Amino acid sequence: MVEVFKTDVRDQQQANKLIDLIHNAFPEYKANFDLEDCDRILRVKSSTQLILAAPLIQLLHKAGYHAEVLPDDEPSMSSVLQGRSTSWMRG
């Protein structure tokens, strides 16, 4: 599982501190930043479990940074299922 976040992290020193913080709080996650991207993205990967976005965002917020989940280019399974479940009502 991979989750991608938009952040306001500005430099590599900040990113390195946050990566250490993330790895300490969530040892099963592998995190990295792409500060060259316009959204200064944080990628978090876990091969063993789902990424818990809310606690991760809260951790970054407590450290003084903003983060938000970037939506997938492809629709999620839940949005696909929601579309199917209401399609019978449209006609």
C-alpha cells in the first residue's frame, strides 16, 4: 500500500527530521519526500498494512507542518462501489 500526501515541507533538513519522526512512530512505514514536486509530496509505503492517513497527518501537524492526502488518479474501490450502488436510482 502506498499513500501520497501534499505537504508544506520546504527543505531537505526538515524532510529528514520528519522521515525519522515517521519511522519512529510507524516502524512498518517507509517514507520519502519529493520536494522538487510542486506539491512537495510525501510518499509513505507499507508492505504489511494499510497506511493510516489521519494519525500520520496529525503527527506532521504536531511537528508544525501541513499534510493532506492527494487523491488517486484512478477511482478508489469505495467510490466505484458507491457509483454502482446508486446507479439503479438514476434510471
